[in-house]
Amino acid sequence: MSGERQGQPVILLMTATVAPAGGMRTVLADVTARRQEYLRALAYYRAMIGKGIDRIVFVDNSASDMTEFRAIAEGHPIDLLAYAGPAYPPAYGYGYGELALIQHAMDHVPALRDGLVVKVTGRYLVSNLARVAQSGRGVDFAGDIWNRRRPWLDMRVMMWTRAGFDAILRDSYLLLRDDVNRLPPEMILSQQVLRSAGVPTRTYLRIDPKVSGRRGIDGKDWGRGKLAIKRLVRAVTRPVVLLTGAYAGRDRDRAVPHRD
């Protein structure tokens, strides 16, 4: 059943940099290979429309040609946006660019103004995304903050409403410059979420996202090897963690009542 039939449309936001600028911190710099990964992901998620996802918004911040993407999107509730993102030194890092892209999308794509936005890094495949999106019900922000001692927000999959974005994430990209921070963006954003107030949050998802795809920092696939084993451990222990409240955002989640 789609989110829209439950009263709240679920919009998948796929973030993309098809053609990264020179000097960006990634081992996946081949534009042709990146394009193929994004095309594969768009076709993959297109099949989920009407099965937990109501609409897809694909946003590229490298002003790349969208012809092949339009061929996949044609006839489906899929919005494509390719624009030239703000010029900034590569030293600012991926977190700055990612959140700047998200804010541009939230401000310029009408489809993102209402409903639940489910953000996924555009090259990654989340096989259980429809179930994961259910964690966004009743709250204005949902995401996974791992590690109680050193909280780390999983930026691969996050969810928010317009109210949640404005309260927690708006202008947060300005805080994420790697050239002036000692902490990675995942840790800075986790503190941003934990210090927020006024909107209901869920900082440990009910369902563990099953993610596959190569990460830019080293080319390793989230769905293989040690990374896959770590995910399995989290999936097995997640019910116990949720039951006992043994996660970093427990008090924040209880501070504002959920709507469900």
C-alpha cells in the first residue's frame, strides 16, 4: 500500500553527483560508470512506485545531461532536476555538498513540499526501502544514529517532513566543512539532531536498511564482506536495542511525543 493512501505521500529523494568536480574525495570518479550506477538505481526504485513509494525526485548537482534518465522516468511520477551546484573547494567535503544539494531540492522542487521525504544516496540500492520508510510515520525526522559513545548519523538513508527539515537540517551544510572540522559530517549532524527540539524524531529506525552499492571513499560495496556482516549484526540486535532504549537518541525521541 502506498504512503499516499495512508494520508501522507512518500517521496523518494535520490541525491546525485553524476560528474564530480576535479579534486573531490572519491575513488569513483569515472563519469560513465557513475552514470550507469545512477541509471540502474533510478530504474530499480521506479519499480517500487505504488508499493510504498509514491513519487521519485532525482536531483543532480553537476548539471549533467538527463536524456537517459528521462527515458526511464517517462510516463511515471518521477521528477528530474540537474543544476550547477555552488562552486566550493573540494576541501569542504562530501557532507557540505550533499546537504547543500538537499536544501536546493527542498527549496526548488514542489513535490518535496508535502509528505514524507525519504532521502537515499542516489547510487545505492535499498532493497527493503518501503519497509524502512515506515519508520518515518508519526515523526518529523527519522534516521539511524549509531554508537552511543560517539554518535554517528547514517547519511545514506534519512527521512523528514518539511517541518523536520526546517527545524533540524536547514542550513546545516554550513556546519559541515571538512577544512575547519575535526569531526566527520555524520558526527556533526548527529549532534544537530540530538540537540534539536520542538519536533518528534526517531533516531533509531525500526527496520535495518539493506543497502548495497559502492561507497565513494574506498569503493567497497555496502552489501558485501565486512560491511555486510556489520549490517547483519545491527539487524539482529536492533529489536533488543529498541526494546531497551540502548541508543544515543533515546531521550531526544521521548522529548516530543510521536503522532502514531
